[in-house]
Amino acid sequence: MAGLGALGFSAPWLLLGLAALPVIWWLVRLTPPAPRQTRFPALALLLDLPQRQETPERTPWWLILLRLLLAGLVIIGLAGPVLDPSRAAGGSGPLLIVIDDGWAAASHWRERIAALEPRILAAESAGRPVRLLTTAPDAAGPRPAPALTSYAELKGAVAALSPKPWPVDRAAAARTLETLPDDAVGESLWLDDGLEDGHAETLAGALRRFGPVTRLSLGPGHAAFALDAPRLVAEGLAVDVARAEADGPRRLTLVARSDSGQVLGREVTEIGPDEAGHSVTIDLPPELRNKAVRIDIPEEASAAATRLMDGRWRRRIVGLAFEGGDEALRPLVSEAYFLERALSPFADVRRAPLARLLEAPPSVIVLPDIGHVPAAQRPALEAFIDKGGVVLRFAGARFAASADDLLPVAIRSGDRALGGALSWTEPASIAPFAADSPFAGLVPSPEVKVFRQVLAEPSLELDARTWARLTDGTPLITGARRGAGLLVLVHTSANSDWSSLALSGLFVDLLRRITSLAEGEGGAIEGNRALPPLASLDGFGQLGAVAQGAGPVAANRIAETPAGPQSPPGFYGDPAARQALNLSPDLDSLAPLPDMAGVTVALPEVAAAVALGPWLILAALALLAFDILVALRLTGRLVPTALGALALVLAQPVERARAMEAAEAAADIHLAYVVTGDAATDEMSEAGLRGLSAALKERTSVEPGAPVGLDLGTDELALYPLLYWPMVAGFDPGPEAIARLDGFIKAGGVVLFDTRDIAQGTGTLPGGAGSAGDETLRLVLSRLDVPPLVPVPADHVLTKSFYLLQNFPGRYEGGQVWVEANASPANDGVSGYVIGPNDWAAAWAADEQGRPLAALEPGGSRQREMALRFGINLVLYALTGNYKADQVHVPALLERLGQ
């Protein structure tokens, strides 16, 4: 693209047409004379008329200039002029583009690449050679010095780039540049991530050797956030969030998710303008907290804003079978006292009778010195073990006198005393744990002594079921799998009567290992066992397939292993026993990039390149119309009557188009949305209904036309069966518009009210106090004659009007959807109110190529498909009414369900 300064031309050869302007001037300088009007009273008068030869009149000079300007505009417009401010700042010589592609660049990746594009186009226009260098390490190993590349290859390489889930290594990038000669680069453009890694000055020094250096930065408001390791607290999970610099207020959402991506809890926090970060607590009951495997910040979408969790972050619920209340808990005497204090640091202990524990079974049930399990609870306890529970039993006086057979190994009657006046033996210590024991890696203290124990009957499986032994070889802890669960026996008491084990720190470690075996979270991932990669995080914090180049990590080193190409963040191990490796940046060391001598900081271009050609052609057409009117007037063919007729003709199509719009809306089905005045919201509403209309055409017999944006105060609502209204803070259509909407609903129309914030709880009526969307909805509903509302029943027609559905996700999932409790029979039982918070338009929205326009939470093609199915069900529900509630359809639906 050739050009002059900031002005370029896509077809500069067409400017040669300007040389034809003199010829055009010669052609247009004359105009035919206007006809002379002469009265003709009689033929005899013709004889007296003088004979004069008519000569053409000269064209006015201003008309000639007008026509020359018209021709010039056409020629220049066809040459494709483009006004590009970035062209005016171009340099000379080869250009080196350096891109920081570490984790800190992920949260605003698209903005960074968009800021780079005009710079690349300017360099391409200037015909400058170009090189590309990225600073994050690659799985392929050290990269060679950047070679010259074509702009087609450069654009493809930049488009294929994605942020890495580990930090940049600017020192290695600087070493890569050492092999280039001084004249290999004339100017450097550095697209930074805004974060100091300790070697920014090293890279800047390497770039200054070649010439001018420009650092392209996004500026304030784009500092990357990172999460620290979650902490278990009484309320749920506490996590620290921080950024490199306090660059303005930010609103963040921390979300805790399960293994399937289900949102378990969320907490919105406001980061002050002068605040680098703070601690946030996500309220979660123990049952949900133990299901959490991930905490992330959806607004950030980076590996550092994502925290994976394994069994180390789970506080299992341990039930302690104990009769009596606090008054029966004797300190330093009862077994329940020692067990409760040993389990409390890492588990939620519930102390209750066995029958009550089995009503809502925990992960582990502990039976301290119970000889016979009551017959009434024995079947339920066995079923608990078979389904995956862990039962931990301790010996004692009652156990030794009358033990039942619910044990991992057979037990001899009575007990064995070690030491004492009538014994030849001494109290025994605990032997080192075997490598295949669940306690491998723990070191027993020789000071822990066992005075009394119950002995196991010798058998072929005794060795395999022995987890811990005394130094004399007798079993101390035995365990066996039963069904999907475990049955474990400690052959001594849980207090200090039979041993000093309960007084030692080893007692806490043993209980931690045993409880970690619940629900398949193997506490046996210890030692130097090599854990293979199971799933990896990408730079945007998405968990997926194992990254290329990922290798195994030692189990005892996973907490200290830094994230990198050979050890990307993710899960390691196997599905039954896995551990999480996180990016884990040091929040205290996060710092912004400093100002560096010889490095110019530039912000993204505020003005994009503008194509001037279409506007010049449009101006030429306007001048052509004016020229025609002038020519008609000079030749006498344009009179006031003709001007009036022309104005009438020009005005008529406006009325015709308006009438045709109403006729088209009445003749065809159109989905409609409320125009809120917020451009981004209205564009998303239109794109969402366009995507839903395309799905309806593809899957059903409904073929809707283009979506229509409606003004509630002026447009006719009765022409549209379904109206989508996204709640926007501050939008108030006024009482007259609300009254028209109320009449529309009572006449059979359906309105989908979408608060788009998933702030509604499962037990809160819509429109209650909460988010901005809820506040707007409350204001709207307060002006409408709203009937009683209920959450969508399981047998509602919305769940079966086309697809069989159980939930109604959109961009978010989990929000409650409300409908009328008793829809009017006059409207065929159709609820005019459908209210929810899931942001359905964003889930339906797609561009012209069918690509989604918005990311979903937790995401996935399945969620987008279910959102489209809900939309199809809603449209068919609005069009066909309540006929699917007829019992004649039940056999067909049961057959579809496979019942």
C-alpha cells in the first residue's frame, strides 16, 4: 500500500486518472443554450422575425469547477484512500517485534494483539523487513535467533500465538538476540505484559543495541491478577488475590467449581483504586467445600487466576460414634476426647450416636472401643462401607471382651499385655512403615510405646492387610477393602490406657492418612513416586488435555516444582489419586514494569485506520445529483412544478418502507427484544435472537425472520409472540410503555425477563434486592399486574415442548427460572412471565460464520447446546401453547426417556 504520511492508497495507479482532468474540463465547459420562448400570434408575423444564428453559451466557471471536483472525487475514491494514523510514526530499517506471551498477558490477550495489528500494517505499508521473538519458554527447547519473515507468515504466527501458563524468561530472550549482528534490526517494538520478572532491564539492554525501542503497553486498568493457595476456614475457602500495581478500581468474581464444572459458590469483591489486593472468603458448607476442585476469576481467565485443588484442600467430614453430650466427654481420659482433637486440624468432626451418623453418613465413621455394633445399625453400616465409606475401629477393654466379625482380619479373643509384673516382655515400639503402606514416608518415634493390644489370627491374607506393625512383628493397624470402601482396625486404644500413641504427633498423621483414603483420594501419593501428567491448564486457565512436552513430577516435590514447559500447571497422577500443580506466583513479589532508559512507552492507537474511498464516492454521487439539477435548470427543463413532484416521489418510499415493515412483521414470525439504549446489550440481544432463529430454522418447522428491536413506548407489540428483555441498570421505559407491556402479556404474549447476573437464590422471589439486574427487575415488576410466580415445576410444558429438559442454562447455569403459578386458561395456559438470571442471549449469540460471541460459565459445547434447546422450547411454548400438557403425549415421552 503506497501512500503519503498517514494517507495510503490501496490502488495508487488509479491516481493517474487525474491527468485526464484537462480533457474533462474541455468536455464540460460548454452547455447547450436554453430555448428562447417566442409568442406566435399569426403566420404573417414570422416574416418580420429577424434571422439570428444561435451560438452556445459558455458554462459558468463554478459549474466547471464542480464537475472537475466530481471527477476528481471519483478517481481518488476508486484509488482506495485509507487514513491510518499509525503510518505517520513509522521508522526505517528492519523491525523486531518482541511479544511477552507468559501468563500475565492472558487476561487481556485480545486487546494486546489488537494493539499490535496497526503497527504491523504500518510496517507492511512501509515495506520494512520484520522479525518476531516471544519471551516465554517453549516446550521445544531454546529457540534460535529470530529470522526475517514475510508479513503473511508473521500474521499467521501472531494469530496462532496464545499465552503460556508459566512466566516469561526475558533473560533467555536477551541471550537469543546476542547472535544477531547490529544491523539485523533497525527498530524494536516490545509488546509487554506489564509485569516485572527481574530481567526486564536485561532485555531492554539487548534491544537498545540495535536502535530505538518502543514498549507497547495497554496502560492503567490492565494489571494482571493472581490467586494464592486457598486456605480452609470455618466459613469455607479463603484465598488471597493480588495484582502487580494498584491501577484503578476493579470488580472481580471468585468462583468455586466442582470437577464437572458446576458452580458451588461465588463471591464478588471490589478492589479499591489504591489497593493491590486482599483476602476473599467464599462461603461454602463442608459438603460443597469438599467437592471444590478449582477456584478461578472469570474476568481474568489466566493460569495465575486459576487454582486447582486436590485432596490436600479437603476437610473430610468424620463422624465420631459417641453416646452422650459434652458433659460425657472427659478430658485426657475418654477416647472421643483424644480423637476429636487429633482430627480437628484437618477434618470436620461430628460427634453423635452411631444411629444418627448413619442418617446422613459422613466420609469416615470412627468407632472407639465398640465390641459389637448394634444389630439395628449393622446393615446400614455395612451398606455405608460398600458404597465407599471408611470405618475406623479402635480396640479397648470392651472390644477385647466381645469383638464382632465386622473387622479387616480375624481377632483372637482377649488382649495381649506387653510389660508389667506378670509379663516377660517390654512395651513395644512401632516398626518403620513399609513402602506399600498408606503410612509410607512417616517416621515413627521410638518414644511411642504400646502396652496392650489385640492380636490377629494368623492367615494367608494377614501380611497383605497389615498396614503397621510393632517391632516384634505383630500387627498394630490392619485394613481391608470391602466393596468400594475400607474397614480399618487399630489394635490398641484411642486414648492413653493401652499406649502412648494418642499422646504423640504420629497419631494425628496416622489419622490424616486414613481419612484421606475416603472417596478415593489416595493419601498414598507420597514419597518420590513419579506422577504422570493427567490434565494441563492452558494460558487462559482452561483445563484440558496433557500439554505437549509435559513430563512426570515427583509426588514429594510437587509443591516446590515451578510451572514450566516440562511441568505445566494441572493435575498429576491418576483419576483415583491425583495432585494439583499450580502456577503459584509469589504475590508479594508482583511488581509492574519500571521505566527504562532508552525505552519509549506507547499506548495503543486510539484512532483506527479509516477507509475514505466509500465516503468520497458518496460525496461524488451527491455532487452528481446537484449537477443534474443545475443542468436541468440551466436548460429550462426544471420548473417549480417538477421540483414539487420530485419531492413527492422522494418522500413516498419512506411511508412505503414503514408500511412494508408492519406488513412483513404481521406476515412472518419475528423474535423481538427490548431496545435498552445500551449499545453492547442491544447488540448482544440481536445476535442472540439471530442465533436462536437460525437454530429454529435448522431444527424445527418454524422459520422466523430477522430479529426486531422494539421501543416499548411506540412500537406495536402484538405482532411478536416472544419478547426478550435484558435488565439494564438505569433503563426505565416509563409508565406508558409498562402499561402497553402489561396489555401485551395479558393478551397472550410471552416476555423473557433476563437479569443476566445469576444472583437469584433458589429460594428468593425474582425482583428482590440484590444486583443491578435484580433492582431493575424489581422496579419493572412493581408496575406490572404480576400473578403469583413459582420456580419451573419438573412437569412444566417448558421442559417438554420440543426437547426434554431438566435445567435451563444460558451463559451461566444454576440460576432459578420462574413462571406463573397458575397461567390463565384464556391464554391456553401459557405463562406470560418467564424470569431468570442466566443471560440466554449471550449463550445463543453467534456471528455470521456461526462462531459463538461470548464465553460460557463453566463453559463447553454441552452448555451452549442446552441453552439453545431451552430457547427452542420457549419459542414453541409461546407459539403452540400448553398442548404438550395433554396426557395423550405421555406414552411417547416415556418412550423417549427409555422408561
